[in-house]
Amino acid sequence: MNDMTPIPIPTTLKDWESDQEVRWCPGCGDYAILKAVQRTLPELGCDPANTVFVSGIGCSSRFPYYIESYGFHTIHGRAPAFATGIKLANPDLDVWLVTGDGDGMSIGGNHSMHILRRNLDCQILLFNNEIYGLTKGQASPTSRLGTTSPSTPMGSIDRPASPCAFALGSGARFVARGFDVSKKLPEVLKAAYHHKGAAFVEIFQNCIVYNKDVFDGFAAPKGAEDHQLWLEHGEPMLFAKGTQGIALDGVRLMLKVVDVVDGDWQAAGVIVHDVKNRSVAHMLVELAFGPFPMALGVIYDDPRPTFEVVVHEQNAEARKGKTANLAALLAKGQTWTVGETAHDPL
């Protein structure tokens, strides 16, 4: 431990609950995500006085009101710009960015791309309910083909975007997935927090009003466990109680599902998860659900230097041997004096 190492602050879930009335629809998956975050923050030793939640616009973006910390409810799609400014101004802050599939993948798509490629040290939680909930149920960038909504009454013909594939394509060094009511979500959040850099977490979230139970195939309270592939570094990719696994088809260079007999996953060719394998990470996030299970947990985790650290190092190098002089800076280059001039009489 050095002088810059933060000392864990003992807190409880109650310390992270604000005095604001939580205003989401009854049954909304956001409630479960909120509680998961509030339970995780004390376990991480986070300090409310050193924590900032930043959001854009959407149902998910009410999040900062309900966390007892600093918070910014910003403008549509631009939360990454605010988060970048906050982290550059004070790199010691814990910055969490909360967005949705509309806010982060549509109007804010380019902002999401740049915060990921720059690798700002923050946690990015993208709540994906595959619909625009706040503005009454229009199709979003992640809505499935055939989704009927006020904006697509005959069914959406747009092919949906994959947030995790987008994140990897933007240069993200940490990509993970979870879903709202999963007991494993806090572990995913902890992994994101401990990653130094932009940690992107897609969280599937049930919209009880406009897209109810769309994720039941892998996220239903009962009976969906066999369709979840929870990834752990160094562990074989097994699902369905260990009776099936994911193997690599060496001829077509594609992943495939294989049966595991008597627990012998090695004989079945099941591959071991390596969070630093970017090629396999791309394959995992593109797996079609149905023929394949839903890949969940930490999919990719390979840190590199963070944006704010490099910026501050560059600024320190630029200041070496120099004395700040604002007057000299303002007078540098061409200058002129503005004075009174004679006016022609009317």
C-alpha cells in the first residue's frame, strides 16, 4: 500500500440508498440492478464521497438519483463526455456510467465508441431491454427482427446491434454480460470495478410494460439455467449442468456445442475460457441464442494503460522546466489594442 492507495470505507447497503423515491414501473428489472449495485459497493470498500454515477437519458438514467453518492443526470447519449471530464479533473474518483440500449447505442453510439477506445478508467453499465421504455415502447437499436412497436407496427426489419460486439469492435479491454435478477451479477460488477480501464457490462433488463419476458429463454426465474453459459477464467465452457460444452470447430474456425459424457469435458473437446483471448471473445458475443446458450460473465479482460493516466503523464512532461505565466500566454503572438475612435458627426 502507498500514499495513493484508497483505504476501504466500511459501509452498508443503507449507506448507498438515497432519500429519493424510486420511480420505475412495478416489476421493472432496474430495481434488481439497483439493489445489486448497492449491495456490491460496500463489498468493494467504495466511499460515497469518492464515487460518481453519470447517466444520460432513459429509464436506466434515473439511476444517479437513487445512489447516495455524487451524480450527474446529463443529456441524451452524452454521458461518456461528462464522465471523461470528471475523470480527467479528478482521476482518483470512482466513476460509474449508466446508460441504456437506446441512449448508449443510438444517439450516443459515437460517444460510447470513443470512451471505449480511449480506455477511460470507469465502469459502463448498459441496461439492455431491447426497447425504448421511457418514450413508450418504440423499437431500439437492439430490438429483434419482427419486434412490433409504435414505430414498427408491422415488425422491425432492422437487424439488431450487439452491444458487446460493438464494445469489442470499439477497442474495449473489458467486456462482460449479466442479467437483472441474476445472483451472479454482483460478481460481474466486482470484476468490472477491479479492471483498470473502461469496463463494459451489458445487463439484460426486463421491461415489464413494453417488452415483457423477452429474455425468459435464459433469464427466467426457473428452468432457464441450462441455457446460461457462465464463463470463468481458466474453467471449461460447460452448461446444462455440465452435460454440454462449447468446443472449437477447427475446420470452420467456429464454436460448436458438444455433449459431455460422464463429465469428461476434455474428451469432448470443450475449450477452457481465457479472458485474454480476444478472438474467442468475438465468437462468444456473436453466438446465436437458441442453438447456443447465452454467454454470461466476464467475456474479455485484458488491461492496458488508461486514458486519464496517459493524459496526466503527458501534461506533466509538457510542464517540465516551465513556469506558468498566464499574462505571457495571452500576449503571445499577434496582439492589438482596442481604443476609442473618432466618429463622423451625424
